[in-house]
Amino acid sequence: MKPCLRSFFFSISLSLLLMGSGGAALAGPNLKAALSDEELGGISGQAGIVLNAHLELNTGPQSENRISLGFKVGATTTYLLLNNLSGTLDLLGLTVQAVTGPAEVGDVIQLTLPSFLGFKDFGVKALGVQTDPLAPLSNSLGQIQLNGSLQMQGQVLLWSR
């Protein structure tokens, strides 16, 4: 395994919340077996999917990596280089659920913004733009480092036309 991937750690917890009648969380039929029409008809009040994640990228002392994104304009390809993407990101409470939208739209997918985002030394050590993605970074445009936390509220509604 490459050194830059060796220190990669990713865990995501996915919580499916099924609310039965009477508000008892996770009350319902055995989800390993196929549901009959009667059992399926008895399930109501699904609260959607809640995503929580703890992401650690290249947090080891000797982690070296580079991400390059190529953009072609005319005959020239120029690359945006991100050197040493690393750090820790915690995300709590990103919710995805189907809800009834406005009458003119119909049903929508609702994304509720995460209630907490936490950063520890998360970012890139150098940004650059050049035509050779494999050459050493010749001119850094700076770095991005995030430390701290962010609390959000709000929703994004998605629907088809």
C-alpha cells in the first residue's frame, strides 16, 4: 500500500431511523427478511437517513501526497495542484429525507445541514498552478488550514423539473 494511503482512515456511521406508530424508535419488523404488503403498509413516519462521519486524511508524520486537477483551454492543459491534503474532519447530523413540498412542486428531497462540523489541521500545505502535474511545485499560491468548529442550521430542498 502506498504511504499516502496507509494513514488514510475513514469511518462513517449511517443511522437509519424508522419511527413506528407511537414514536418508538427502531420499532418494526426484522429488516433482514423480506416484508409482506401488510408489514410494509404498517411502517410509517420514516425520519430519513442521518449521516455522521469522522475522516482522518494523511495524518501520519511522513504523509506526502498530491492531487492534480487538469483544465484544458485550447491546446494547453493547466493543472491545479494541491500538495499534502491532510487533517481531521468531523461531521454530525447531515440528514437526507423525502418530504412533501409545495403543491406546485410535489415531493422533494430535503437535505438538513449538519449541526456540527469540526476541523483539526484540515487543509492543504500548498496550492499551485502549472502545466506539468509531476514537476515540483514551482510557485505556491498559499495554503489552507482549518482549525475549529462550525454549527449550522437550515435545509436545502431538491426536486426535478
